[in-house]
Amino acid sequence: MVLDKLAHARESVDIATSNLKDMQVERGGRFDSVLALFSELNARGVALRLLHAELPSRPFRASFEKRRRLTGGGLQLKICPRVHFKSVVVDGAWAYFGSANFTGAGLGAKADGRRNFELGVCTEDFETIDRISALFEAVWSGAECATCKLRRVCPDPIGEEAPRSLVRLGHARRLRVGRRAVS
């Protein structure tokens, strides 16, 4: 269902996944890289954004490099090591969210007996889609980066690091006067 909705996107596709592989999808009776589908979508004017947690697989990177339309900005990629949510939002009107990574094993593109056991929800409920989109946008825009504790290990931090304050709120300091602690 997710792949079918992707194939029929008209305006935009936002994907969040922690694991990113070169999934093979059936198209016209043959199997091809999902990146071929992305290239076709982009040729139709569909905006494509993909948020992921770790370096994509070698086959994904090799397939991506072959597609000038995508490497030229047709597929925007951002990496954030804290991304663990999985979602696909198509045209701001349909969404999947659940446990499946954007991989063949996750989305059922593998043969029976090789698929992961996943759980997810597909919806057209605008309030739910707005919440998913808000999380995606917060990470995509870098709104979460300034105070992120993993910034030092992030391969591509977005935005500036939060300034360090000389004042530490929430930590009481106790002074010792004689044998009694005074706050």
C-alpha cells in the first residue's frame, strides 16, 4: 500500500526512516530500484524529502549516484542520528507511520518468509498527518539540533549550536555554614 501511494504522488513525499536501503520494487512486471520511481516522481514535479538516521547502504548510494535528476536536488536527503520514527507522508493528505523502515524487508517488498514483522497505520486523518508532518519538519529544519546531546557525533548538524549559559537553572547550590546546609 505504501509503495502504491508513493507511485501516485502528485505534489510531495516526505519519508522518515532510520535504515535506508536500495529497495527493489515491482514496476511494469519487472523489479527496479525505488530510486527509479523517485526519479520519475521528480520528473512529474513531485518534491521528495528523505530523513534518515545512518549512512544509506552501499547499493543505495551507488544507485543514487547514477541518477542525475536526484543528485541534482531532485531527492533531498538529511541525516540525523536520533531519527527512529518511520513515516511516509504523500501530498500532505495520506500518511503511513509505524515500525517499518524504508527497506524491502520493512515494507514487504521481500519474498514471503524474508519480510519483517511490522506494525503500522495508514491514515487520511488531517490532525494525525499534521502531527507527523510537524515532527518531520522540526527535525528537517534543525529545530531540534541546537540542544541535541548527539551533536558531536552527528555527521551533518543543521543550524547553530545553542549558546552555553553561564547560569545553570534548576540546580540548587548549598552553602555550608557551620554544620548546617543553607540554601
